[in-house]
Amino acid sequence: MILKDRGFFKASHLKQAQFVSMEDPISGKVGEYGIAKLTYYFFIRIPSDLILLQEAYSVYFFKMMQLKKG
């Protein structure tokens, strides 16, 4: 699963870690995602504007478990 295909998320930490905790700003649910490959840019959605996090890695996330309420 690629982030830009699922929607836009914000992450508290973008490191070369096995898992990162992600929050869907629309549903408010939090899930665990794993870094699979350094490929895609990570975007954050702020009200209606899409802003590229220039300090973030170019990452490709895959879903590790179902989203759960945060």
C-alpha cells in the first residue's frame, strides 16, 4: 500500500525504523506502518493544502495492521 493511494497521513517520526505510527487526519484512526522501500515522497495534508515535507525521507509504506482507533 502506498500512502498517496490511501490518502494523506501525518507521522510523528520519520526515521529508518521498522515501524512508524501513522494517524489518518480525516478518520482520526492510528495504525502501524512499515517502511518497505525508499521510493515515494511523504505528504502531509494541512486543511486543504498538500505540502511536501522537504525534511522527510522519500518513503514507501506498507500497511502492517488494520487501522485502530487512536
